[in-house]
Amino acid sequence: MVERALDAGLPVGWVVGDEVYGNDGGLRQAMEQRRQRYALTVDTTQSFVIGWGHRRARNVIGDLPAQAWQRLSAGEGSKGPRLYDWTRVRLNNAYSPEWERWLVARRGLQAPDDPRSTAYFVAFAPADTSLAEVARVIGRRWSIETGFEESKGEVGLDQYEVRSWQGWHRHITLALLAHAFLSVMRAQGNAPSINEAMEGEKGGLRQEDGLRMFKQSRGLCCP
């Protein structure tokens, strides 16, 4: 699916995903051959080539000194910047000297010594890509996952029976299109609410006129 999207010319800055995708070496290789930037989660036992040997992710990061970590934001949250400690290690890359592959680690601030507070990623991007940009991209997964959760609750993203591959694609496409439409409507914060538009006699406006104005503001009916 990712390859078909890229073949179709979809403008993609980065590909992000959880361990299911990050642990798939074939997917990573396919994107590297295309020079497609990605930042994918991997589990702690994944092994990578560094120098002349294979090493597991948790062992590579565990051997780093304290000064190797940087405190960076993964994006804005409900209470301000989502801060973590970040570090990265260069991995062997056979594709191009202009591109690099890194093992990236993100560590929580509350219990940094707890192994469960550290997450691991593999990133592939132009060599001049900063760690701050990689952290920002990884943090974008939060908004993507939020979008999926909203789609499940609001437009029935998960309410399907997988009878056929074609039918599954149609359902997912329709559900995500509906969610995108609702998101745009929400973003139009200056439009009156339903209650405001239908105040009726209180504001000197008939209900049918208020409803018509509301629909016009949303582009839902003709003038």
C-alpha cells in the first residue's frame, strides 16, 4: 500500500509507523531504494549493522554516555511542548553518502532509568537532517493516531466486515474522507454554532433563516 501510494505520485515528506512496520526490513529497504524519508518504531531486540558487527538496539543505546542525550520537543501537547531526551547512532548505509540511516532513542523524563521509558526508532533521511527534525516527525504520529481514534468514534472507521480487499479499501477511503470533511468544518471556528444559528425569536431571527445562514456558512446549501 505504501509503495502504491508513492508510485501514484502522492507527495510524502516522511513515512512513520509503529513496530509492525519498523520491524519489517523489506519495507525499510523498499523506501531506502526510493530515497524516501522514514522514521519507524522498532522493538528493543532488533539487530542492526554498525561497523563490522550486528548489535541489538537496546545494547547500542545502553552503552552511550549521558552527554549523548539531548532534550527536545516532540511537538505541542495539551500542556505545552512534549519534552523527551533523544539520541541517535549512525547505522551502516549502503545506498548513498548523501543519505544516512540512524538508530534513534527517545527516553521519558519521569523515570529515565526504567527500560520501559525508552522507545527505539530507525530513521532514514538526508545526511544534514537534524535530530530535532527527526524528533518532530516521530512526534507527528500522535496526531495521526488521534485522527484514527476520532475516525473510529465519529465515522465508523472500524465498523466493517472484511469481505473483500476492494471493499475494505472503499470503506477506509470513505471513512477517512468523512473525517477529513468534519475536521475542516471544525477548523472553521468563526462560523456560528447550531444553537446560535437557531436562536429564533430570541435574536429576532426566524429558525428557518438561522438554519439557512448556518448551512450557507458551512457550504452545505445554495444561496
